[in-house]
Amino acid sequence: MLNNEKDFSDQYREKVKKFKPWGILIFVDFVLIIVGLPFAYFVLSLNSTGILIYLVLCAILLLVCVPFLITTLKCPNCGKFMGRDIGKYCPLCGVKIRK
């Protein structure tokens, strides 16, 4: 069986299942930045130090989640980062990662 005929879709699906909570956390972090920052500035009237602390906490939360995103988007066969536009096959080695 050639490498590009192997089916790694089950392994990749398990990786994606494990990432879902982290993906939701990344989404919430972006919402906190986009919606929460203007709210903190205009409604709560935080000064520049408060805004800076808020941004640093959001950045730390994002930096904690990014490694999980990178490991999820690695091919189960070749182990290389596939990028964010993932199709049915790995763009690097050609194995099937989705049904």
C-alpha cells in the first residue's frame, strides 16, 4: 500500500476532538479582545494601565492556546504543519486525513 493510499482520518478526527475546547477558548479570547476592549475603555473608563493589563491577559491566554492549535494541524503521517486550509488529503505527503 502506497503512502498516499493510507487512511489517517480516524487519527486526525481524534486530534480535532481533543482540540475543540481549546478552539472555543481561542474564539472567546478574540471576542474578549474585539468586544471587551471597547467596553473596558468606553463603559468602564479604564485608564491606559488597566487596558494594558487587559491586553496582556488576553495575549497570555492566546499564547497558551496556540501550541494546541499547531499540534492539531500537523499531519498524522508526516508530522509537518499543514497550514490552516486543510482539505481531504495532506497537502505535503498526500495521505487521506478526512473522509
